Amino acid sequence: MISNQILQNTLDGLKAISRVDFSVIDTDGKTVATTEDREPDYMSAVIDFVKSPADSQEVSKFQFFKIYDEQAVEYVLVATGSGEDVYMVGKMATFQVQNLLVAYKERFDKDNFIKNLLLDNLLLVDIYSRSKKLHIRMEAPRTVMIVEAEDGKDVNSVEMVRAHLPAGNHDFITAVDENSVIIVKETEDENAKAELEQTAADIIAALEKEGTSKVHISYGSMAGELKEVSRSYKEARMAMDVGKIFFDERRVIAYSELGIGRLIYQLPIPLCKMFIREIFGTKSPDDFDEETIVTINKFFENSLNVSETSRQLFIHRNTLVYRLDKLQKSTGLDLRVFEDAITFKIAMMVAKYMKYMENFEF
């Protein structure tokens, strides 16, 4: 349950304080962590001690202590030395390791609970009973955040993300796959957009400082109760996917900001192909040259304002009008007309979605 490194660090610290050597042995007689330089010669005695009813025992110059996990022996702690002082130090060391075991077991149980909660693997009655047992509040404003790197490989450490969140909070950090880290963040109130954005910015800055490239974060809407956390996770997952398609320049994206992209993302590909054929015929938005694409995007950015668009493109107004007329002849859509502009914008988004899905399949 506890990592060997944590146990080793604990024993090293205890030895530095007490100047007593310690070893932690599992029930099979294998050394998990030790401060001794040589291979111990008490393994057979440890096995016999595990089978005995005693909680502690002195064998030669060694003090043996059992460490329990829910009334079952998990480890044996060995303190090297005899006498009352070593016995007391050994009891204190046993108490320390026992508490570590309980703390890490509780963290493991909470992590397992949160994973199943996110994946909708729990019945409502199980959510209530297990949250009560694990001392997790049922009612609290929470939002699920997903942290990913662009290559899908750099952000894979839960501990790395946990290190950059404030200590002592009620957040849960876990992972349900190898490519992302999930944060179930408890916020101060239901209107916590600024808090979430600041948390995301802090995590991105910290991870990139450590060498993690192009971190992206998405988050769902607020869940007022624990049972609604899975919904927020699904929204955050959709926000991450839709963000990669339509908002690839954004580092942080919220589910509430997806707009029409959320609807397009749920369309079946055959329906998308039919729509594109109706708008562009045998052509595709990919067939437009770079100058046309830049003109279209800038025209949309300026809310179909011809004067402002021509000014920002550093071209004459008549040149812009010529380009728009040329586009109308090839597509039948006049971007200066609001309905045609909406149709064209949606068509371009659908084409972008189709292209992304084709690349994703391969």
C-alpha cells in the first residue's frame, strides 16, 4: 500500500533521530525498507513471529513489532538492539508506520472511489454510503478539470499536479488513463469561473516551468452534489475534445464556452458529409487558398464589417468586395448576408470537425 520509497524515507528519518537501525519486512520475509548495511539474518525468526499471537517480541538483539492492516498483519518492523530504550523507540516507529499505512490506505480508497464516481460505476446508494465512510461531503460545489499535454505523454503524474495545488484543500487528483490527470476541485461558491481560470493558469505555468510542453486544461460545469460529478467529468472531456478541434489556440477551455461546436461534435459523419456536399458541391473548404481563408476569418472576426476588415487587412475596400463577390460566385453564398454568413461559418466548422475525425481515426 505504501511505496517502498516512502517507507525508506521514514526509516531514514527515524534512524537520524534515534540512532537505531530499522527494517520493515513483509509477511513473506522480504525486506521492504531498511537502514542496515548488511543482509539481516533474522528472516526465519520473522516468519515464525508472524504466525505467533504476540504483537511484539525480542529475539537476540532484535525487537520485532507487528504492523496491522484491519487486524491482519501487513508488515513486521525490526529495531536493532535490546533494552527498554530500543523497545520504546521501536514502539514509536511502529506507531508511525501504522499511521502511514492508514493514511495511504484511506488515500487509495478515496482515489478508487473518485475514479468509479467519475466513470459512473456506482449506484446512488453506494455513493452515499462510501462517501460517508470516507468522510467526503455529499453537498459541495465541485468542478471537474482535465489536464493534458499536447503530445498526450508529458502530463501523466498525479503527484506532479498535486504538488502545484494548495495543501490542505478538499480537492481530489486522480487519473483514469495514461494521457491526462483529473482534478475534482471544490470551489468556494457556485460562481467560481475566476477561481477555476486562475487555478488552471497556475498549473499550466508550473508544469511548463518543469518542462511539460503545451499543457491544455478543460473543465465542466458546477456539480452541487457528489452524484453530479460524473456529469461534470463528461462535460470536461467533451470540452477537451471540442477545444482541440475549434479552439486549438486556447490553453484553457470551459464546457460553457463551446457554443455551436458542442452540437457539431455530436453529429454523425455521414450527416456532415451530406451537409458539406449541399453547401460546397464537389469542393471543400480546404480547396480555398490561404488569402481567401484569411479574408473570410477576418471578415467574421469583425462581425461582417467591410470597412473594418479591409482596414485590418491593409487592402482597399473594393478589393475586399471583389474577393467576397468571387467567393459568392463559387459557393452561392454572400457573406455580407447574415443567413449566408451563418451557413458558411457552420459549414467551415463541420469541415474542420470531419478533418479532425479522419486524422483521429488513423
